[in-house]
Amino acid sequence: MPELFDRVDTLIASRAVLPPPAERKRLRQAHGFTLDEVAEALQVRRATVSAWESGKTEPRPPERDAYARLLSKLAELYPADPSATAPVHDTAAPATSASTPAPAPEARTLPTAPVPEAATMAASENTKPRPTATTAASATASRPPRITRPSSTSRRPAAQKAAPENTPANADPRFANGPLAVVDVDDDHVLAYCVGGLVLDVPAKSIPALVDWTLKEARLGQPKLSGPGKDGDPLIVLTEAALERYGLPVALTDEEKLAGRIPESHKVIKQLARADWKLTKRGFGPWARIYRPAQGSERNCVQLCIPSWHALDSRHWGEAAQLPAAELARLLGVYASRVMTPRGSTAVTGLELMTALHPPTYAVRDEATGGFRKADSKNPGSLGEHPVDCAPCEAPDGHPLLNDLPRFHVRGPAEKLLEEAYDWARPLTDDECMRRNLVGIDVNMAFAAGANGLIVGLGEPTYVKQPVFDPKLPGSWLVDLSHVDLSHVKVAKDKWTDLDAGLLPSPFTPKGERPEGPAWYATPTVAYAVELGYDVAPLEAYVRYDNGRYLDAWYNRLRDAYLATMADLGVDADLSPADFLAAMDGYQERDPQLAIVVSAIKATVKGGLGKLRERPRGEGWKPGQPWRALSRPTWRPDIRAAVISRTRINLHRKIVKHAAFTGQYPVAILSDCVVYAANGTSPLDFLPYRDGKPLPGGFKLGINPGLVKHEGTQSVLWGEEVRERFNAPELNLARYIKDGTVTDVDNGE
């Protein structure tokens, strides 16, 4: 009789009910099991378990009964119903609380970018199930979305859950899966790793099919940042494995690097052409844009990012290109959610962010047709959709406006607007040589702070002869400021003070030299001369009567992105000076990925402003000919000059306040870094805090843009030895104060 019972048990086990293949894989990953662990427990090969989960084969007794038992237990813990209250592994990395210390480096946690609430539904609709040869149920079951946190040494997903917990209530269902995806190959399956940990199966067999899938099924993209603007195109990041799968080279040849693209004869480009897809003029390079002409309001465009082709510049993105797919998706997702979906380099993205926040046009209702059409006028507050010529003094060398100048003519200050950041240094005084250290402080997001509230020109310049200076009118002014004497300046209303002008840089020139006659200046520079108590009498000016605070929204978004990311790293905006310095000590090691996001945000600020005066980039350009950037409405050297002018003036104002109150003068200044001699090693050893409050109008420690942080400390002996070694008494020590490493020394010879 026992033998009969055993036979019955065996017969029942041979028909043990198993969930569909997709559900088997979901349950395994929900508990964090790997294929190897399940295979070892069931005493089968890893490939056998993989085949069960893909539906290629079905388990047989005696393994079938054990496998069914395993899946049954997992189903109790992780029911398929997303509303169930059974325990679920929380695999979305939580944001670090601003009031608590950041996690240790080995945790490698990263706040997940917001994922729309329709993520789970959309993923189940858009993800194609792999057909099986077993049952109708398994043939029609759709593969559920996967939310993963892979280890730093593996690309394989470790766990999953039904939907991210930080899902916003007002998500746009069109972009249910976020702004971007990193496409990788895992176990011969092409997977798209999205923000929030979502993982989608990619059925596409070619690049044209991948573009089609992205636009029709993936539900990727980003809602517009401004009412009249356009939705952000989806971004697809291709890993090296994905490049090989789709027939693209893993790395570019030297010739292709020089050209910035693969040749037009490449088979992938031919595939795109046959499918009626087009490439922009930049071609198929590290940041390729693949599109079809828009139909009405519907855009058909996908942005590709190829890290192994150096799309992610290591100067700004660190080691992001080497991260596993899931971690790279999270990193880029945080940047996309807080700044915008990358459109190219950080510089390109910075410029695109300006346009996205102030679109050049807007729609109006056509009374004749009842539909909408583009308005005849530009969108108020924008730069419009047509470029405007700069003033001759604002034009860089080689610009078509300067064709009438003699060949090899060198323009001086009276012909050329030269608003650049500081690069100034001086020898130490005897008193400073007796101090122990040189302490550097750095202004946070200095150029972003310079853009905040700045009135800039929106339209073309108007030439005015002998104008009356107006500090609220943006423009370029030819004026003589050589009479401004820094030894006697106004520091407050009706309050003058005497300073040692020999220890201060001039606020009017990048090298800190006192001007010798008339020169062109942006409005903030001339306004500062008036603020110091001196009269000005411009000889000429190019002013812009159409103006506004074009950069305010741009500043606000980048400021918020920076502060939120620093708060995730444990550096809060409300810390006391001492606590702030402690929090900044080693903040990058707390979460290296978040530190990369901070670096990218800073580069977006500087790069975006630099793009406003982009120079020719090869392409056979010759002086006097127009170059491609001139065709952009955002080619505005006057705006760049105004921001740099205001940033330099903001720094000089703080230096003057500090000198007037403490008698201390800077030793060196490089852009937004200032070095002082002090007996201690901390900024608190020379910044005049009283009862925790800083000098009004002076330097203040903090993380907000415009406040300062500790840049680095070196000994006075180090500074003197470096200058003596390179025979450069005025070597700018601010360039090397951070870690003391001296490179690229230029002593003026």
C-alpha cells in the first residue's frame, strides 16, 4: 500500500500547477534569488532554470514538485496583485534625509528620480511576453515590470516590486516609464533599465526598430517645462553590449573621433535611411538624434547617448560611463528629473534648458479654422526664434561684423568688450609671510548666482552716442573708469572708507589691472563704479530696450537641483558654519554617484553660459565667415558678458566689505576662488563671524549659490616655495590651493 501512495504522489507531482514563465521569473527576483541559487537548490543546471523561466522547456518530476513548492511559497510572500499588503522588497534606493548623515560609500544608494504612477500599468502593456510552447495562459501572459537594485559587481537584477513607492500623483501617462532608459543585454535578452528601477524587455532587433519601440511602446519622455514649450524627447543610452547587439562599434576609430561620428556608409545608417529615419547634421555620433519630421504637435524624435563613444565627458560625469546599466539609469534619471533630460554635453543641455524654460514661440487660436497656429509675435520673455546680430564690440575675433578691420589687427579695450572671470594674484606682504597658512574659499555656483535677477537684453542692440548711464538698462558701454580710486570708496550709503588699493585687484579688468582709458564694459561693471561713489560719463553704448530677467527660471531650476542633491549627500542649507564645514568634509565619498550629479549640475551652469558665445569648431571655417552657432537665437555673447561681469563684481564687493571690516586682503583670485593668509587652517579663522552671524554683505559659509565653502588649505611656506621654484612671484596660488598639486605653470614668459 505505501508503494501505491508513493505512485499517486508522483503522479500528482507530475501535474503540479506552475505559474506562467514570466511569473516564475518575477517571483525568483522578488526574493533576490539568482539563477545559480535556484539551480543549486533543485540540483539542476543554471541553463535549465533559465529555460523554465523563458518557457522554452517545462520541469519534470521530481524537480517539478520541488519547483512548484518553491514558487508557491514565493507567491504567498509576493502576490501578483499590486494592492496586496504582503511584504515586498523595497528596491528603489531612498533619498537621503537632509537632516541625517549620508550613507556610507559602500551602500551606493541613490535617490530614484520620480516615476509616473502609470509605470506598472504601462510596463505590463508595453512589454512583449515571450511565447511558450506549453499553455495558452503562458503564451498570453505579459511580462511584469522589474524594479531592481543590482550589486556593484553584477549587471543582473536582484529583486523587484510591483511599482515604485515615490510615484507622483500627477504623472503624465504618456511618459509612464520616465524620461530615459539604458539599454543593455542580459542573458541574451535586451533590457531597458528605466528610472525608479523599472526594467522593460526590448523586442527590437535593430536600431530602426529600437527607435520605433521607444516612440510607440516604451512610454519614455519628459513633460514640457514651460506652458508653450515642447515635451522632452526620450533618451536611450546604449551600453557596449547593446552596441554589439545592434551592429555598432564599441569604440570609435581615431578618424571617427575626429569627425565626431561614424561614416555615412555604415550599415546602421543605411538601415535608418531605408526606414525613413533622419539624422541631424551632427550625424550618428556620441549624441545622435534620430527623427522624422513632426506631424502637427506630435514629435517623432529619439536621442541616443553612447557612453563608450565618450558621450559622458569624464570631467563632468566622472566614472558614470563605467557604471552598470541600472545604476547609470538612476544617476541620469536624477539629473533628468531635477535639471532636464540630457540633450548632449552638459553645455548643450544648459543651453537647451534656457530654451525649454522660455520657448521662442507660442500657439494662438486661429479664428478662421478654429484650430491653433503659431503666433505672429515671439513668446514674451524669450529670445524669439530668429538670431540677432551682436554689437561690434561684443563680437569675438573672426566674426563677420569685423570684416572691415585690417588683417592681423588686434583690438584693444576701446574696441572689444572683455568681461571675463578673475585671474589675479600678488606677492605676499611681510605680515602675510609671518602667518602659517593660505586658506582658499570658493563661491558656490558663482555664475548661477550672477545670473539670478539679472536683467539681460532680449532683442537687438541700439547704438547711442554719449548716453546717460542707466544701471537698469542692459548693454555695452564705452566709458573711462580709470579715475575710480579703490583707496577711497563708498561701502554703504554716505559711508566712505580708506583701503590699501595696492593689495586689491581692480574690479574692471580680469587681470585686476587698473584701466588706463576708455574701455567697453557691461552694465553691471559700470553700475559698480557708480556704487563705489564715482561719476561715469559713457562716450557710446549699445543698449537693449527689449529686456527682461531671462535667466531667472534657469537659475531657479539649477539652484533647486543643486541644493536637493547636496541635501541628499547630507549637506543641508540650514547648517551652522561649523556643521557646514564638517558636512562638506568628504561629502563626495558618501555617495559617489550623487557626487557625479552635483558635478554635472555645476558643469551645466558654466557650459550653458559658455555656449552663449560658442566659437567656430573646425568644419573648414575661415575668419570673416559665419559659423554654425551664429544661426541660433541663443548665440548671445552680451548675455554671457553680463553674467560674468555681475559674478566678478559680486565677488569684488565681498572682498571690499571684508577688507574694510577686517583689514585682510586677498592673496590670489581665480574665477570664484579667493585665497587669504591666516594663522589657522579653516575659513572660520579669518571670516568675521560674531555670535554665528557673518559680516553683512561679506563672505558667508553655506551651500546656497553665492555663499562660500572651504576650497583648500596649504602652508605659506608651500606657496613661497612654489613661486620661487618657478620664478613666478605672482603665480596664481588659487589654481593649486585645493590639493597643492602644481601643474601647467605659466609665469608670463
